[in-house]
Amino acid sequence: MEQVMKHYGNAILAIVVLLALGAIVIAALSADGYVATAFKDALTGFFTSMNALA
């Protein structure tokens, strides 16, 4: 086990970090995530303001 970790430890750590980052990105971009909500609010505000000008 020690030799496996010595040889593949950095690769395993990199995979774990990439999987964690992927999970964070997927959670942020989900339909009810904070990024999607902020983007929807920004678009709604923009088109509301453009409607007010007309």
C-alpha cells in the first residue's frame, strides 16, 4: 500500500481535487443554483429596464 501511494499518490490527489471542483461547478450551474438565479435576475432586470425605455 505504501508503494502504491508513493507511486500514484499525486495522481490520486489530482483526481480527487478535480472531482470536487466538478461537483462544485455542477452545483453552481444547476437550475436552482446561485449562478442560475443571478443570471436569471440579471436578464429579467435588463429586459425590464429596456421595456421601461419604450
